[in-house]
Amino acid sequence: MLMQLNGVGVANVTFEPACRNNWHIHYGEKGGGQILLVTGGRGWYQEWGKEAQVLHAGDVVAIPVGVKHWHGAAKDSWFAHIAIEVPGENTSNEWLEPVSEEEYKKLK
């Protein structure tokens, strides 16, 4: 569920085991981007061209504007986070291709 609070989008997101979103990019002028506050389980965050990072409750990820990335659950764990859309001018998201099964299966 996405809620708007004074122009800030906040969503409580839960992924079942092995569930993840597609690669995507947050755009914006003078601000924008996304912050993830991990609240439970074990999951992954990966930026294009970089190694995936394991995430646990209490971790925080600041995702800058223009960075192609994905996030989601580990194969064997539920994963939950609060997603905060950083306010900015002319913000938008571009949803891209799925994370390949081959790449995802390499994650431990």
C-alpha cells in the first residue's frame, strides 16, 4: 500500500521467498530517489554492474536518482521493507526487465 504524506510516498512492502521486483530506475530533478528501511527477513539489493548486497532487518539503503537496481527476498526467506520515495521535481519510475533466473540463482 502506497501512502502519500506531505508529498512523501511511503509503502510497506513484503516479498514472499524468492520474490523480487524487476530492474528499475527512479528519476527526478532537484531530489528524488528512494530509501529502503528493512524491517524483516533477509533480502537482496543490487545496482546494475555491481555485486548484490544481502539485507537484514535494520539495514538502510539510499538509492540515488538514475541508478538501475532491483530488490527482493532471498530464496529461503520472507523480506519486508518500508520504501520511501524521496520528494523531488519531475519524479518518475521506469520499470525494466526482470532479474534473470540465472543471475538470481547465483545468490546465496
